[in-house]
Amino acid sequence: MARSSSKTLVGLDIQPGYVAAVEGRSGQVAVEQAASAALAPGIVRDGEVVDVETLSSVLRDMFAEHKLGKRVRIGVANHRIVMRTVDLPPLETAKEIASAVRFQAQEHIPMQLDQAVLEHQSLGIVETAEGPRTRVVLVAARREMVDRLLEATRKAGLRPQGIDLSAFAMIRALHHAGTTGATLYISIGGITNLAVAMGSTCVFTRVLAQGTETMAGELAERRGLTLDHANGWLKHVGLLEDLDSIEGDPDIISEARSVLADGVRRISDELRNSLDFHAMQAGASGVERAILTGAAAAIPGFADQLGEELGRPVSVGAVLEGRPGGFNGIDAGRLAVAAGLTVSEVPA
């Protein structure tokens, strides 16, 4: 990815249940304009575009209504994206590294290379037990998934400038200068996207199908609500207040609290399993803290409850120049990944 120029660039985060867009131009994670639109179930499933025509229509209307720029960088996150850290012999030039990556890619990527889109980034020379090696982060995504995403955005009249892992964008948006050690970043919304980073470098990522949209779907089905109303009830009820002190239908309140508690437990179980797997990798460092963003960050008590389940402190992350109340009525957590997509490097 090239460095962001002075031209306006819109970060576009497309998830099951909603799409979020952030416009920026400064080289910092700053929000000049923001928009979000709901997506009906089935348009995006497990992070992949299913209904190209409907998604393109939603994007076209959202960009026109909010007068957003047409140049977009798009985030991707689904369980079929593969990220590997590969150690190569000491190499000096970008051409040598690219050639070595192509030669060794099939050994590390569990898909046919002619059906994949590959990208890599060098982390430089590192010392290993076998001596100095060129460490490279290798990412692969299925070409058909990327093609559908590009088709939807182009049909909406947008001009894609690049595609990036949402996990990388999340880290760029929420990393603070001077942070050391391993940090767990978690975006919980239409899906759950987790990333472990050493400083600002992503060393592990995984996508879970569950998220707040899953919880809203459960509540909507049980109590006969629309998804929009179910999401509103989850945020209204939260995980902090005594149920008797919350205004509204007591049956819905009780059901919403149960759905939230079960959802936190399920997600935390998957997060612990992921951290255990990461800890078994050579050279992995223990994760002592976590940062939560996404739609879940606006649910009262969600971060605290997740921290209790994980046995680690969980703080709520926000875009650097964010406002607690969000932007244009949009919760700030929903905009973090999109804001991180507006820049290609962690701001200084």
C-alpha cells in the first residue's frame, strides 16, 4: 500500500448487518465525515459478500446522501483469509523478497495459489535460533471473495484504491505510541475480529462468526422484534444495571440480558482458545491486556464482563480524534476499523 496522500480517502468497513465509512485525508486517524447503513441479513455472510447488487445499491445511496468521496480503501475480514509469518533467508531487496515469497507461498497457504490473492510485507531482519532471517507477513485471500467485494463497490460508482485486512486497520486506529508488549485488539460487531500485535505489528489474527448482530438476531427471534429494535434493546439493557431499574418491557429486558451474558461467554471462550493457540507458537509473548471496539463497545458493561471472562483487563478503544458520543449519531466503536483504513501506516 502506498502512503496516504493529501487527497480524500474513505475507509470502508463492510460487515454482516451494517457498513461503516470514514473519510479522512490528514495522514492521521481523524474523522472528517462518517456514515453508516444497515444491511439486511444475507447480504454479507461471515464477512463475505453474498448479494452484490443489494450491497452496491446501499453503498451508492449512502455515499450520495453523505457526499462522501469516491476513493475507497476496503477492509476484509473472514475465516477464509490466511495470515502467516514466514522467515526467509536474509534478503536485501524488495524484488528478492517477493521472489522468495512466491516460491515458498504454497508451503504456507492452504489454498491453490491460482485461486488466491497474495500480499506480503517485510518486517526486516530478525535474529532466530537458525541465525538472521528476513521475517515476512504473508496474507492470502480467495480471489472470488475479493472479486465480489470489488464488483459491489465499483457498481456503486466507487473507486477502490486498495484492499486491506480489517485487523491491520483496527491496530492502526487504536495503537498508541509507546505501547510495548503483546496487546489483544477485538472488534465485535457483525463478526468478531481479533488481532494480537507486538507494538504496532500484527502477529496473529482470527475471525469469529459471532458478534453483536448474532445476539440481536437471537433476541429478535425470541421476542418478535426487528433487528434494529433488538440492537437498541441490547444497548439499552447492557450488563451493568439491575434489571429492576431498567425501564421497558420486563420480558424483553430479561431476555436481552440473558442473550448478552451468553454472547459474552461464547465469544470469550473462543478468544481464550485463540490466545492459547497463539501462545503455542514459537516466540509468542503472553497477552496481558485487550482493547475492545466495534458495536459491542457501546453496550454498557460489555468490556468489563469480557475482561472478567478473559482474566485480563479490557479497555474500550476509540479512534484518536473521536468523541465518546460518536459521529453523526454513529457509535464511535463502529467507525474504528473504517478510520484505520484511511491510513496505510500507524500514525507517528
